[in-house]
Amino acid sequence: MKLIFHIWRQKNASAPGRMVRYECATLNPDMSILEALDVLNEELMNRGEEPVAFEHDCREGICGSCGFMINGVAHGPLPATTTCQLTLRHFRDGQELYLEPWRAKAFPVIKDLVVDR
């Protein structure tokens, strides 16, 4: 499965951020969004690039720390599902996904998809 990610990249809290496009063609539909980001980060590190920062404490759908916006929807398109439990089978092969941090004054961006809670 192939997905195209447009991911918010921001070096630190005071740096300006921007969307960066990544293609990831080695994904399995049974992977979660976080596992897809793991695969992407492995590819980035193999190319000598900075991996995408994101929260991933429990990966069991319990803590909610993994939350970010997927195509403008908190945690993505599936109701009552945390980001870590959202599998890729809910997206079409070749689909473009926009991943952004929560945007709230109370939760400033620390880096990429990580916010200060």
C-alpha cells in the first residue's frame, strides 16, 4: 500500500513550520498510522534525514497522547478511535493524508506533531 503524507514539520517552538510531502510505498493496510510513521521515519533515517517527531506512549488506545489532526479531523476519520488504533485499511491506496499537530494556544507546538500539554 502507498500513501502520500503531507506532514507539519517544525524544528522547535520558535521556528516557523511548514508542510512537507512524503511518499511511503511500503505500507501494510493492517498497520496503524503510528506504525506507518515508524516506517517513514526508518526511511528518513536511512537517507540521513531528520525523523518526524510524534507522541506514541502506549499505542493501545488508552492514553490519547498520540492525537494529532488527520485531514483536519482530530485522530482521523473513524469516530471513537485514537490515532494509534486507526489502521491504514480506512484509507485508499495512494491517498494523500495531511498530518498536523493540535492547533491551540494552550498546546503550543514543541516539534513537528508534538505539542506541549
